[in-house]
Amino acid sequence: MEPLIQDVRFAIRSLRKAPGFSAIAILTLALGMGAVTAMFSVVDGVLLKPLRYPDADRIVAVVNRYADRTAPNLTGGDEMDVSADHDTFAAFAYYNGGEMGVQLADHAEFVGTRLVHPDFFRVFGVAPVAGRPFTHDDARRSAVVSSGFARRNFGSAAAALGQSVFIENRPYAIVGVMPPEMQFPAGTEVWAAAPIEPANRNRTGHNYRAVARLAAGVPVEIANAHLTALATRLASAFPESNEGKTFVAVPLRDNLVIQARTTLYVLTVAVVLVLLIACANVANLMLARAAGRAREVAVRTALGAGRRQIVSQLLAESVVLAGIASALGLLIAYAGTHALLRFRSQYVPLPRLNDVVMDGRVLLFTAVVSLLTTAAFGLAPALHACRADVRDALSHSGSRGPVGAESSLLRSGLVVVQIALAYVLAIDAGLLLRSFVSLTEMPLGFRTESVLVMYAHAPARGSIFDRSGLDDYLGVGRFFDDLFGRLRQLPGAISAGGAMGLPTGQYDSAGSYAVEGRHSFSGDFRRLPSAGFRLASPGYFATLGIPLRRGRECTEGDIYDRPFVAIVSESLAKQTFGDEDPIGHRVMCGLDQPDRWMTIVGVVGDVRQASPASRPGPELYMPLRQHPYTANEVQIVLRSRVPPEYLIAAVQQTVRSARPDVAMKFTTLEQSVNDSIAAPRFRMMLASTFASVALLAIAGVYSVMSYLTAQRTAEFGLRIALGAAFADVVRLVLVRAGHLMMIGTAIGLTLALASSRIVSTLLFGVTTTDAGTYAGVLLIAMPFVVLAAAIPAVTAARVDPMVALRAE
């Protein structure tokens, strides 16, 4: 133990004598290790850690699977058949809903609200912190709320018990309060008990999602075998709706992270490259430093020091460097992770971020990385130094020692590695950047500037399935119609309208439609064309700037007791009617009035509905007032002459003066579009950050070239004394550096071309061989690479021959 302590003390003294070298090495390693540690904390929290539920590996999501895709929603009829398999599932629950208006005694607010089967909490095995979970007697009359909802609205969990919340004018008594770890589905704060059996039991409306707890001793593979057998029976019994469909149980953790997995894998590869570049950089510095200490090592060898002792002492320096860098890297990782979590709502579209913490697993990972990096950058220089020829080193009179061919070759190879890996990372980051720019420049089909968006929910009691409460829903429609007119009169307002299914909004609907004389709803639904279903008010298309191509838009006269009409998008018109004029034809869809034909009265331009990355598709627009059961939760759009945020207070006052029970939530259309491309923005930002860190390789090239040039000071002094000109010395240094840079660049471009396939699935509007990206990276990086070699060359050419020869 004592020799080890001595080695560490000697290493610390040695590193203190070379502060420049120590600072560069520690900072380089710290940045690399900090990036890797921060990324691991995210990967660990999102992908690796089990969910925070008892026996979480037994919780599955049950989804539909077709030959070409997987769909998360089940039909009501399918859900009833799947849930009946009590041998496979210990508990099974369906759920639906989303963010909607909830009314309390004195106010209304938008919160994540789910209607859930009474066995929902049995699936997760989570006990309330107050009250109780659902029983089968609670259907349609009880609610369980989150701890945050209880504290925010009632002061405490205990105080919330017995209180009521109103959902669509139906009271639900709060019977339980869930602990903070109950966070499924993400963002849910109110769970209301739904009927034992789903209200919509047909096999065409995919309205429900399902989770289940596997029975004891039943693995996922056996569960899926049972589900496949059930799907085969249903396909035989109901070929029109179930042929080609099967059901799959997916571990819930895997189902939650499926969209984020590729992104995290790509970013993990990026940070590993950063760490490799950092290790190559420091190893090169260590080699250069070891070459400068060849005489010191030779003297110690001549005095009897063994190879093991010399390697131990030199490795001690690496251990000290790695230890300090690890500590600094942890601080960098903590700061990076903290920033990630702080801005997660807007910039980090990843699930399970609450599970991302700097815990013991992360510390253990950092320790392992520290050991590996120590071996990576410290062992080779130490072994190389102790193999130096003692007589050759002692016969060299200068203090710097000889520069051997083997040492020079190894250092040159590491420089090439640094440059090549830096180019790989920079080019992949460039592709993601170009992809993101392509997204932001994509024509959307509507105008986003100066548009305030208000999500508004006006409660109405009734059901679309039994056609109850129609008068209540019609009254809500009249309220919104009047509200649009009042909003248009606000100072600064230009126009206003409303929709169900705003582009890049939170709600979406799609399904099959039929054209009179061409299709029938009584046949095979799979043979019908499909489209997105949208509801729109008068003024909606003008407010968003969606062009009217022919015919007319919705008008004030398109109400429930008038003939039903529809407006179609250009894509739908082309898909169904080709060159024929669609106006005057009648269509039918299954949104809420499957027995009502609608006359096409207009054609509007295509829009990119889901995000700028989505292709414009067929859309069927219907008047809000003619579809009351789906029109009490409206996205109101208000175009203004002033910044949209300035109108929020006036809009709130206008709504509350008319109906205080309306829940409201505000954003802007620009923000909504930005949110829809949060994932590619996140990838681009992190990849660009890692690429910037990788440019430390350029600093590494500069450091190594400076060190190598300094070791040849006597040689350059002699050349200058013998008549070598300034340009001759500069050329001598640049030629050697130029060879390394050309080799590194060639290898880097080749590796980048090969590795770009990894990010190909994340690109939009740009290919993996995009010449502009490659040329741009070269134009940006090459001057820095040249400068890294040119500065030491100029320094060498200005050396004073007398000083250089005297030092030798």
C-alpha cells in the first residue's frame, strides 16, 4: 500500500509541475466522461430501469398488430374478448381520454383525465396514499386523483376525499388519492371509473387502450400465443373487421419507450465517440510527455528501477488525471442532466424523465468508465516509455530525450483517430441539423404567425352512443358560435374560428368514409377509403390561411337541423374523384352520424396535419354545429394584429363572463408547430453539442503538434543556423501535419458515410450522402485543423538558434 501512496504523491507533484498539460488533459477527459455519464443517466432512467410498480415486469400493454404496422388502440368488442382470458391475465383494464376540462366547485381547469376500468389500479398494484382504489361498484360515479391535484385544489390528500369533480356535467366523488409514483398514462391527474364493459362495443371503432397484469407463472411468450389463437378465432368469426389483425402483449416499459429508443441509441453512440476522441487526445499528450521524459526514465532504470515500478509510477499519473476528470465529469453530468430535466416540457420529448437521477448506478458507471479510460489512455504510454533504450536515452545530452520512430508512429496514429472520429460525429450532427432545417422550412398549408390557440371545454351531459343529452350538446354549439363572434370584436383581433382537430394539436380522429353510389358502409370496412376527420366553424379556414380552392366554406347556416354538408381537402378530392369535380357528391363517415349523408360543398388546400414531417393526406371537414357530440371540446384560433399572448386576459374574461364552467388552456399556433418537432430538435441540439465537444480533437491536434515541435527545438535551431529560411521550417512542420490530416479526413469521411445509415431513419428531407453537409463540415473544420498545425509551425520557425542550441 505504501508504494502505491508514494506513486500517487509523485504523480501529483509531477502533474503540478506541468499545469498546462494537466489542465488540457483533465478538461478533455472531464468533458468526454461528463457527456457519457449524463447520457447514461438518461438511458438508464428511460430504457433500463424497471417501472416503479410492484412486479412491473408482469405489466403489459395489449395492442393490435397488422402485417405492416402496430396500432395501440383496441375496439370495444375486441377488448371484451381479450379481457375474458382469465388464465392469461390476473387483471385487465381498458382506458381512454386525455387532457380535458374538469369542473370543481369554484373553477374549471384542463387536466389529464382518463376514464378507466375499475380494475385499472389492480393492474399496477399501487395503493392510494389516502382513501381506496376503485371497486366494481364505483363505475361511472367515483374518481381517484393524483397527490398533486389533491394538494393544488383541496390542500391535502385527506381533504380531497369525499369531494367531487365534474366531468361532462357528471359528478364523480373522490374516493382515493394516488402516490406520486403513479404516473400512468403520463400526465394523468384524474382517473374516473368507467363502466365494466366499454360503451362502444363494435369492432370498427378503435377507441380504447388496454393494460394488463400477467397471471402468475405466465410469461409474455405464452400470453402472446393465447392472444394469437384468440385473434385467429375472431378473424374467422368477424372477417370484415378482424381478418389480418392479431393482438400482442408488449411489456409496458418497452411500449412506453418505443418512440425514444432509436434516438437514445444514436445519441449514446455519439457520446461514446466523444469519449474515444478524448481518450485518444489524452493518450497522445501522455505519449508526447513520456517522450520528453525519456532521459528521466532512463536514469531511474539505470539506478535499478524495474519495469513494473516505472509502469506503476507512470500509470499513477493516469489514475490521478482520471480521478480528477471523473469528479469534474460528474459535475458536468449533473449540470447537463439538471438542465435536461429543467427544460423537459419544451425541449426534451422523452418518456420517464422522472426516473432520470444521478444515483448509485450512475456513480458505479462513472467509476467503471474511469477505470476503462485510465487503461485506454494511460497503459500504452507507460509501456512505451519503459521500453525506451537506456543507453540511447542517456547518450542524448538534451533534457527532452529522443523522439523514436515507434513513438512517433503511435502518436501520429492517435492524431489520425482523433480527426477521423471528429469528422464522423460532425457529419452525423450536420445531417441531423440539415434535417431539422428542412422541417422548419417545409410549407405547412396554413399560416402560423400571430395566432392564439385556446383549448376550450364546455361540459355537456349525454352520450353519443345512446344519443342522450342532444339538447345540452346543441346548446354548447350555440355558445361557441356566439363566442367566436364576440372574440372577433376584441381589440387587436382580426378573425376567429374553432375546430376539432387543429393541425399539430393534441387531438386527432380518422376513419373510413363512403361516397354515395360507390361505397357502402354495410360491407367490408377495409375496402373503404380513409381520411382524417375534422370539425370546423365558419371563419376557421380564413383564420388559419387555408386556401379555398373551389365551392364554399362552412357558414352560419350549417346547423344540426339543416342538410349536412362537408368540405374536403385536395388530396381527398384527388384520391376519390380524380379529375371529376367533387362538389355535389355525397359522403358518409363514422365520426358520430354514420347514417347521415353529407353533401360536398367545397374543396380546401392540403395541410400537414400532425407535424411538418407528415405528408398532406385526405381530410374530411364537417361543420361544428352539425356534429354536436364531438364539438364541445374545441380548439379556438384567434388571429391578431398584436402578439397573441396580449389577448389571453381579454379572451379569458370574455369566456368566463359567458360560462364560468368552461375550462381553458392557451398556447400559440407557432408554439404548437414547434412542439410537434420537439424530437428532431432534441436530437439535433444534443448531436450538435457532442460534435462541438468533439472539436476538442482539434485542440488535441494543436497540443500534440506543439509538444512534438517543442521536442525538435534544437533541430530547428540547427537548421536555421545553417541557413534554413522561415518558410522552410514552416513547410517542414506543415508537411508532416498535412499528411496526418489528409489521412484522418479521408478515414473520417469514409466512416461517416458508412455510419450515417444509423441516423437515416431520423432524417427528413435530406439523404445520408448529402453533399452540402459533407462540404459544410469540411469548410468549417478544415481551417481549425490547419490552424492547429500552423501555429506550432510558425512558433518553430521563429526559434532563436542560439537559445535552441544552448538548451540542447
